[in-house]
Amino acid sequence: MQNAKPIRKCLFPVAGYGTRFLPATKAMPKEMLPIVNKPLIQYGVEEAIEAGVSEAGFITGRGKRAIADHFDTSYELEEEIRGSSKENLLDDIRKVMDDCDFIFIRQRAMLGLGHAILTGEPIIGDEPFAVILADDLCSHPEHTDSKRALGQLVEMYERYNCSVIAIEEVPGDNISSYGVISGNEIEDGVYEITDMVEKPKPEDAPSRLGIIGRYVLTPDIFDYIRNTEPGTNGEVQITDAIRALAQEKRVLAVKFKGQRFDCGSIDGFVEATNYYYQRDHKNK
């Protein structure tokens, strides 16, 4: 097997309106909503850097300037707090800015996740890459030194040199909110995908294995996206493109270790806030 090219780049589709959080997101990107004292998008970029990524590409839109500003120097603020006890509060974001380059490209129309990823092709070029959906906040596995979800996918990609996506067991009727895979388990928690269905009715779901917002994709996915017919509301779904890819080439799905919070929902956002407060801040 040919050695896998390293994963250097990660796309962050961030053009959505965040309507489930209105009115908070009327003038502020949902990706900038704080989990305790750190914006959601920063958790995602830190996870990408941990996985070996050195270039973050944001698929953005109108009203998202705050994301670019967050990953830039704020001269007035930094001068104001220089030498004070608050200066160390910027240590994490300064490290992120030192460890990663940031590229922004606009998605002129929001036509599905597949379309957003295709919009990022000029950033990626002809190399494998990662995708993180910041709404899905993934924690480190408890009591281990393991990497978060994306790092686990990258390790699997390096072993098998193919596209890899993250999955988790989804309870009850919630499965109808997910892309769902069926496949053959080739090792513990690792499946070779044979089929995928986008948001099936619970009774029609081929498994309880739902796809979450972490992907490592080979660059041939762009051709599959281009050949994917738009579905509801003219949207191009990445699930359909990966399904076509899996019918011709190997695609793996991995049950990642760690906890995932659906921060696209208010319940998941509050759960994540409580988790990170208890873990990182309560006893400080």
C-alpha cells in the first residue's frame, strides 16, 4: 500500500445562519458562541491542530467577520491588558494563531454541506484533508492521553490510506436527524462502509450508526461532489457523495472515543457548557 500523504489542511464550513439560536445569532456567528470562556470554533481549530493540521480553511459567508477577527491580533485589547493578570487569558488563542495559518473563502449560496466542501477545493488542491463541523464539539477520551475525534480519524487514515468518517451509536428516533451507515466491521469499532442513507425514518435506518461532523477525505471526493445531484432545496449532501465514493473505493467509519456534544442544539450547548465548566473551571 502506498504511504498516505499527511493531513495538513482542514475545512470548517461556517456559513450557516444558526437560526436555532436566534436572537443570539442575529448579529453574531453561532460559531463564536462561548463554551464557558472559549468560542465554539476555537475548540474545533485546537482539535485540528492536535491532529497535525497546520492550515485551517473557513467556508464562510456574510456576517461572519468575527471569526476572522478572533484568529487575528487585537492590538488595542492586547495593549490594554499587557502586563496585567488578564494577559495570560490570551495564551490559548495566541498558541493557536502561532501553530496554524488561516484562509477564508466565501460560499455565495448555502446549498448543502457537499457544496460548502466543494467551495473549499481551491484551498485544498490535490491532497487529502479534514473537515470539522464546529457544531459537533468533541472532548478528549476520559482518563487517557488519546487525541480527540479528528486525531483518531487521522490515525486510521494513516493506516488504511482512504477516506474515514466518524460515527456514533444514536438512540431511538434521533437517528432520523443523521446520515446513517451500514457496513462490515473489520476491527473493533471500525466499519468498511457498504451504504449510507441521509436522515432515514427510524424504521428504515440500516443501523444505529450515525455520522457526526468529523471527516478525513481524499481529494477525489471533489469529483464525486460535482457529480452528485442536488436534493431537497437544491442542496448537495456530502453523504450522497461519500456513498458514491464508497461504492467504488474503500471508505471507513470509526466509532471515536470521547464525548460529542451537539452544540447546534440548545440542549447540547448547555450540556457542553456544564461539562467544560465542571472539568476546567469549577475549582479554579
